[in-house]
Amino acid sequence: MADMNHRWLEKYPELGRGPISTEPYISPEYYEREREKIFIGSGADLNEATKVTACSGRRT
């Protein structure tokens, strides 16, 4: 198993050998920043999607 770990370290040295941050998994601030990047910058307009659904007569 140790040989497999070293193989990845040699192939991707830019990843480093240090510990991995847990911030993305536990931080509300990190979550909010990522949510804004994904949804606010995407142009997704949920209001428009609701109007289309209402006009089509289908319920969601």
C-alpha cells in the first residue's frame, strides 16, 4: 500500500505532502462563497423557471 501512495506523490508533486484543509467541509462562510459563485454568476433565474412551469400546466 505504501508504494501506491508514493506513486501519486511522484506523479503529482504540486499537491504536496501536507495535511488537507477541512474548511470546505465545515465552514458556513466557505459554503456561502461557493454557492454565490455557482448560482449568482450562472444567470439561473428561478423566477423564470417557475413562470414556464406555471404556463405549461405542470406541477412541480
